[in-house]
Amino acid sequence: MESGSIDWDLPWFAPWRGMGAPAWARCVAGASVPEALNAGDGSPVRFVAQSQLPAGEPYERFIFERRACPTRDNLHDFLNGLCWLRMPLAKRRLNELQAQQIAVHGISGRRGPVRDAITLFDENGALLQAPPPLWEALLTRDWQRLFVGLRPLWAQARLLVFGHALLEQLARPRKNLTAHVWRDPCPDADPAAADAWLAPRCTTERLAAKPFTPLPVLGIPGWWPASENFSFYADSTVFRPPRR
């Protein structure tokens, strides 16, 4: 297991701290990632070593059929396992849809729109609880209004980062990190409540339409010290205007 520390007080890790901090401590003490995750409660799958995935077997189908998630000893797979522990309904639903798509279309060079959307959200997704004016500015990509003009409203908002790849990248933050936010307002960004809300919304029809909108996460007030200087938002390579 790679060495390192996670600051569970950072806003993107804080919602995962309850289960994440003890599991990470077990890893730091020498447990493998599967061992550390299996000590937690709530996952519909067991975590097994990556070597148990047979050559040529689709990862998603293996998880669905065996109720076992092949897991490497790295931060990426640790955070994926943590998402399974904290949001088991949504993770199980997305895996079920992946397995259905594989059964119908098989494995090929192109995954198709549903599997593409599942992968995108599973890796980089997020859920947002926020007042309507913030949603309006987000959906129109009016970044100045979203982050500067409406800045006080962020005190009433919460973003839950669901994607484990994005969480991994946030362990070493950089300005251009972007979440793909589910386009419906989430009524409660607590992981358990968000899990119950999200799972039934994961349908093939909805996912095929890619119901996401981009959000540069370090622009959220209070998430990154540099954003206190409003010139932070003048970088058009990160805060891009909508396509015309």
C-alpha cells in the first residue's frame, strides 16, 4: 500500500470520514486494502485481491455475479471501496446496469452511452444540495454569478463528491479538477440520504442522456484558499463559458 495521509477534515473528504478514517488507519497499520475495507459494515460486496479477477473477465460482471470487488492496494481502489461502504444502493445499482449492458451488448472497444455515463459518474460524479439561484447559475455556467455574485448562498449548499477518481485527485488538489454533477438538486447531501435518493434515479434512459453538468470544484467558496481572490475565476481554461 502506498504511504501517505488523508486530511479527513477537508471539505471533500469530511462526508466520508466516519468509515474512511478507521479503514485508512488499518491500511497505514499494514492491512491490505481489501482487509481494511472488509472490516467495515454496509457493503453489498466483499473486497478481494485483484488477482482473483480471471484474465479476460469483465470487472463489472465479476462484481455483479460474484458479489466480490477486485481491489488493488492503492488509494484509487481504497476510495472506490469506501464509496461501496457509504453508498451501497447507488453503487450496486450502477453495477447492475453495467452488467445488464454487458449482457446485451458484450465487451467491445466502445462501451455505449449508458456504460460511458456510468463510468463517468462513478469516477467523477457529485451530488449538489443548493438553493435554486445557485442551480440556475451552474446550469448556465455563469461562473462569476455562481461563485462571486451569489457567494453568500454557498453557506446553504453542500457538494458530495461521489466519484472515487475525483476524490483521489483531490488528495493532491489542482485548480482544474471538475466534477460531473447530477443535474437534479439533491435534497440531502449526507451520504446515506443521498444514496437512497440517487439509486432509483439511475435508469438506462436517464443515464443514456448523460444528466450531468460540470462544476470546477475548487471554485466552491471555502474549498481552496486561492479562490478568496476573485481573480481566481478569471481563468477561462478552467471556468469555461458554455458552448454556443
